[in-house]
Amino acid sequence: MKRVKSQLSLGLVCIILGLMLSFQLKSTFGAISNTKERQLRDISKTLDDLKKEKDNLNIKLQETQKKVDDYEKAAASQSGTAKMLKDEIDKLRFLSGLVDVQGQGIVITIKCVTDLTTRETFPIVSSDLVEFINDLNSAGAEAISINDERYVGRTQILDIGNNIKINDVKIDPTQVVTIKAIGAPDILNGVFKLPGSIVQVLQDSGMEVKISEVGNIKILKYNKTLSYKYMKKVGR
């Protein structure tokens, strides 16, 4: 009889301990879950704020650019000298990638490969895009963009986590990447037909790379503000 009571007491103690442990775990996981929710809300709010700030800056940039254009047009109408200066400024903007341009050229589309066995995706990386840029420049490309981000001398192409950053804009390399280039279509296309070209390397790895020669391509301008902190004109 005593043995039965002892077993019952032990069982009761185990049940109580189990309930206490269950309650403690539930409280702990609940606290962790609440903390993660708060962190996600904070991150989401920060991203929203940054997006709004970026949109506002872009609007201000466009407004400022319009004012500059208006001032230049007004000045150009005053004298032949002012008109010559405006034409020179327009030419410099054109060559610097600060205006939208169009012309014949090629469009390259790159689609990453997914291993059907492991379901692992092998996307393009920044060094691949840099090689495309180098080949296009060597073939005489006059304007280049990647996913509509204009490539200029100050453009950075970097791997950032699972994304690629171009002009401070992140693109997803697991999605289709589109490169546009203005120039002689046959020459631009021909550089990628050489043995060992980046197109051949990517195709050999299973990626889908297509090149189309196009009669008219529009490439958007570089829409970031150019600023120089250290460079100064050499005095005479």
C-alpha cells in the first residue's frame, strides 16, 4: 500500500514539474516570438522610411534638374555665346550618361540555372557582369545599362549578400538580368562569339543567355547626384 502511495506521489510530482516546465517553455518562446515580431516591425518601418526618403530625394532631384534646364534655356535665348555654352553643357551631359539616349545595339538576357536534383540555384555574380561590361566597352559600346541602371565611370557592381548592387540599387540575380548596349550591333554581338567569352562560360555552366540585335534601344540616364569632395581644377 505504501509503495502504491509512493508511486502516486512521485507521479503527481512529475506531472506538476511537467506542467511547470511546459509553462516556462511557453513563456520563453512567447517572449522570443514577441521580440522577433517587434524586430521585424522595426525593420519594416525603417525600410519604408528609407524608401520614402529616397522617393522624396528623387522628386527634389527632378525638380532641381527642371529648374536648371529652365535657367539654361532662358540664358541661351539671350545671346549666341550663352547658346554655345548650353550646347557644350548638353554635350558633356550626353557623354557623361546624364541624359536618356537611344540607338541601335544589342540586348542580352541572362537567366540563372537551377539544379533539378538538389533544387539549388546558381545565379550570375558581380564578376560576370563586370566581364560583360569590359567586353562591351572593348567592342565600342557607347551606352550600357543593367536592369535599366545606367553604367557610367563611377558605377560600382558588387555582391551584397544574395543580391548584386549596381548604383546603390540591389538586383536579384536569381531573376532575369537584362543588359542593354548601344553601338554597332554586329560588333557588339561578335565579341561574345569568341572562344572563351563570358557568354560561352555561362552557357557551359547551364545558364540561358540570349543576345538580340535591336534597331532602336532606349537607355535611361544615370540618376544619381555627381559630387566631388577632393578633386580640384589644376591652377595655371
